[in-house]
Amino acid sequence: MKNFIFYFSVFVLSVSLFCSCANQLPPEGGKNDTDPPRLTYIFPRPNSTGVKGNKIILKFNEYVDRRSFEESFFISPLPAKGFNFEWSGREVEIVFNENFGRDRTYVIIIGKDLRDVRGGNNLSEPAVFAFSTGSKLDKGNISGKVFSDNYDRVKVLLYHVNDTTAIFPDPSVKIPDYVTQVSADGNYTFTNLPDGKFRLYAVIDEDRNNVYDKGIDKAALLPDDPVLTGDSISVSGLHFALNLPDTDIRSVDFLNTLKPDSAGYVFTNYPENNLITPFHKFYFYFEDKYPDKKSIVDNFIITDTSSGKKYNPVFNWVNDSLLEVFSTEPFEYNSNISVGFNVSPSEKYRESFKVYEKDKFGKISGRFLNAGSGVPVILKLYNLTDRGISYTSVISDTSAFSIGNIIEGKYMLFAFRDDNSDGSFDKGIVYPFKAPERFLIYDKDFEIKGNSSIENIILDF
């Protein structure tokens, strides 16, 4: 009986100790926590030099989720023999399995995935600091922006190219020398970099393993590898085209934007305000049905109901269920357009649209620098509030450009040299590396207003 009591007591004590260690719980009560966690102590001190040892110590103002911290902690360059996390309340020690390297600048990044325990609040921006084991900090900087429709798991991977004659490492295998998350609006910055040549990849890191997983992660490349030297230790404006606002009419996302007609048979890109541009394209999706294509084409009519003018339609069957239709000439400003066709002998589709007035359109113009010669430049304007509106201009004479008939709104501008003359942007290949076609994304968005013109835009390739 005594043995039973002894073992039972040991069991209870063990469970108690285990729970006290395993459960990371903040004190109960108090106000709702809506603030992200803050660092209250950092060792080695940020920007310090001559650091020795093998340990980094961080303290927070509140309890943080340990797993989220360990997944969002990045150190560059990565220690060859790894490191371990040792926790005590609100404090964590990151212990290297060897001493810090000699004459080396270490950059610590705590990513946005870090969250506190009480409120589940994430960091709004990555926390970054550096220290050096030598007499000075590396001063190099590389910055830019990733353009994407979502920044949830977007990271920029950076590799230091020490041997420019070697075949570059496969980024699906090799851990990058430096890695950072982008900010809430897509900006990124690498600080305290050494001299040398670098290669960067912007990736949507779905499984958060800090490498590019082919077939899982989406990636974007740059046409050139930046070089940092003593004379030029800062390179900015390195933008990535990870997800442009292109409308892929074959995607499920596009189909989900189409709205059903009153009968629920035909889904179309009917605008909420009933207004269309003179160059509007109509899309008709026949969900779970196989339409009578001949009947639709033979009876399709686009008419200006005010003047009685009939427009000639062009038909493009994207697939068996999705039809794209546009007119061979632009619609008149401020006109009323009726579109109709027979879905089947017993079902008809009829809809009316209003074309914007002329004073709702603006214009942009400017010139190119370093665009080369003999290669066309394709310029695209994307409406940032209505993804159904975009403008494309193929420019053979790259001395200047001009785009008119732009409906009022906010736009981003993307341009690329169409080196292979196929009319589409070649995004390159991650590995074996092939650079994308030379492109640029204009730093500022355009606010187009009716009856106005934005001039002297400089696009420097």
C-alpha cells in the first residue's frame, strides 16, 4: 500500500511538473488584448560590434506563442551547425551549436507570423536587427517591392553568389543565405549585407520551409542580379511581378466574378453600375450545360438602341461553356447598347448597357529610357478597383508612348520588352535559371481623371 501511495504521488507530481512546463498560459483576467507583442530586451545589443559567444537572448512584454516564434525566426547567414531554442516564460535563448563566426555580420528577423498567446495578435511588420563579431557592421542594402494580390506567405529569398563561374545552387534544395518576409503592402528590405553579387527570388512559401518547392510555391524572378560594392552599397527599386492583376479568363476565380441572369442560366460580367467602356468585352458562361453554339452565333445581336446601329461581333469560345464576344469597332460614347441571342429555341438572353460619357476618359503619355531598339515594348495598365478593366498597348517605336480612352480610376503600370515577340510576358525559369524578359513596374499608381492627361512619364528599363 505504501508503494502504491509513493508511486501515485510521483505520478501526480510528474504530471503537475509536465503541465507547468508544457502549458504556456498567461495570467487570467484583464482587458482584451489587441496589441501585438513587443521586444523589451535584445542581446547582443542591436548594431553592436566585437560580439563573442554563441547565444542570442530575447525578452517580450507578454507571453508569445512559441511555435509561431520558432517558425518566424530567421537568422542570416544561417549557422552551419544549427541552433536551438531554450524558453523561460517570456524569454527565449537562441543557442548556436558553435560559436559565432569571425568577422561576420548577423541579421536577425522575426517575421509577421509571430503572435501573442492572449489575443493571438500578429506583428504588423517584421522586426529586424543586426550585430557583428568583427569591428564593423556590413552596410549593404537591397530593397524593392513584390506585387501580388495577397502577401500572406510571401518571402524574398536572397543568395550570395560567391563564385560567379559556378552553376548556381538549386533554390528548391539550398537554404538561402538571407530571407525576409514582405510588409503588409509588399515592400521588402535586406540590410547589413556584405559586398558581392546576389540573386533574389520572391516566393509564396506555402509550407514555410524557406526554400522554393516546385509545383507548390509560386515564384518570381528579376532580370538582373544586383551587385554591392564599396562604391555602391545600396540598390533599391528591385520589384517582383509575382501576381499581376491580369484576369485569367480560364480560372475559377474569374468564373466566380460572373453574375447569373434572371433565369440563372447564363452567367455574365455584367457591371454593377450598368456602365461599360467603348472597348468592353462580354463574357457568357453556361454553367453545367452545353449551349447550342450555332444557335447563339447565328442569332447574336449587338445594337445601339438610340441610333439603330448594329455592331459586328467577334466570337471566341474559350471552352465549351465560356464565350468571349467583342465588337469590331468601339461603341459610341453615351450610347445605349443592347445584347441578345438565343440560348436555345425556347430561351433567350437580352441585356442592356450604357456606355460611359466621353468626359469620363483620360490619357497618359511619356517616353522610354534604355528600352533598346528593334524590340517592341508591351505596356499594360491595370485598373486596381475593377479587374475587368485593363489596357494593353504594343509600342514598336520605343522613343515615346501614349494611351488614350482610359476610364477614370486608379491604375498600376507594367511594361516589358517582348524579346521573343510572342505578345506575352516571359517570367523566366527558377532552375536551371533563366531570366525573365526585362520589365518594369512603375513606382507610383496613376489616378486617371476624365478630360485630363498625365504627361512626361519616364519608364527607365
